[in-house]
Amino acid sequence: MEIKNITGQGEERVFQVYHKKFYIKKDDYYRLVHHFHEPFSQTALQHIVTKYLEENNDNGLVGMVRYKEEGDGIILDAAIRYLQ
């Protein structure tokens, strides 16, 4: 297969992307991701942010999430997209 044989599908949409940071205590983080094989996988990180957005009635779409351990907590830096 060649790249030139790929075609776009559907209508194009415009999103605005925000980077939001969240702090969570390590104990709480590990409790929320205990069912993931890799606690710091992108899937686990996105799960935490998605749950936060859902509980706060935020309709953002979670993209990549980075993390940094800091003291007794974890800082999550999430790219969140909003449909324009």
C-alpha cells in the first residue's frame, strides 16, 4: 500500500486544544488505575483525566497525557480538545 492511495473520510472538524494540569495524590492514582497492567500507560493516564472531565460535566476530548511524579503526588498534563 502506498500513502498516495489513502483518502480522507467524513467532514473536517475544527478543535481548540488546551493543556490542563491536574494534581493527584499517588495513593489515589494507584487506587484508580489498579486494574491496568501498566499504571502509567497512555490508556491509564487518559482514563484518569476522562473520569475527571466526566465528573465535572466537561465535554472535552482527551488527547495525549504526560505525567511527572512530584513528592507524594503526580502531576498530569493533558491535551484536551474542544469542538469549535
